[in-house]
Amino acid sequence: MRRYLVLTDEGRRHPFRRSLPPQRIERLRDDDQDLKLFALSFTAFFICFYTFLF
């Protein structure tokens, strides 16, 4: 028997899990979160680099 690495329905075989309604996975994410993280990282790197130079 050959089993694949990605098991899509393996967790739904348990009787209790089969009785539950299917879960909806929603990714709630702000669009500007990546921009804020970049600005914070850039500022922190600039301050550290500037401090070590002078």
C-alpha cells in the first residue's frame, strides 16, 4: 500500500470529527502589515548600523 505525504482527509475519519461541521479557514490580515514590518525592520537596522559607525 502506497501512502502519500499529504493526507487531506485523514483527520476526518474519527467519528467525533465527522459529526462536526466543516471548518472554514479565513485569513484576516491587514494589507499594510507587511509594509509596517518592513519600515520597522529598516529603521531598526539603520539605527544599529548608524550607532556602530559613529
